[in-house]
Amino acid sequence: MFMYDPGLQPIVLGKLAKWGRLTESDLDAMLRPEDRLRLREDLLADMAWDGLVTVRVVGDEPVISITEKGRQWLAARQGSP
């Protein structure tokens, strides 16, 4: 059983902050190869549970969107005002 790395949260939120929303496959393609291995459904589910992102299935693929709470979390983590 694998656990996800919470250190991937700021990376995922940074991509979403730039693009607004991404399909799971587009997000995966934007990550470095070593980060792709760490991207797990549990991570996205926990981020959605925490209100940082929303995940909706459109067609046959999940679409992940950053929320305002996710933007605030990322700004606080990066030390932005």
C-alpha cells in the first residue's frame, strides 16, 4: 500500500493556480516524471475534502479545479500577502 506525499500539494495547486482547471491526464503530463509517480487519487480526494480543489467527472475523465481556499492556501505557503 502506498501513501501519497503531501509535499505534492503545493506543486498540484501551483499548476491549477496557473491554469484554473485541468483534466487529470493534463495535470499528470505537466508534472515531472518523479512527481507523476507520487500523484495518487488519495491526494486529490484529500485536497477536495479539505476544500482546496473540486473534482468533477466530465465525460470519462476527472477535471480538477482550484478553489479560492486552495489559492489562499498556496499564497500562504509561498509567503505571498
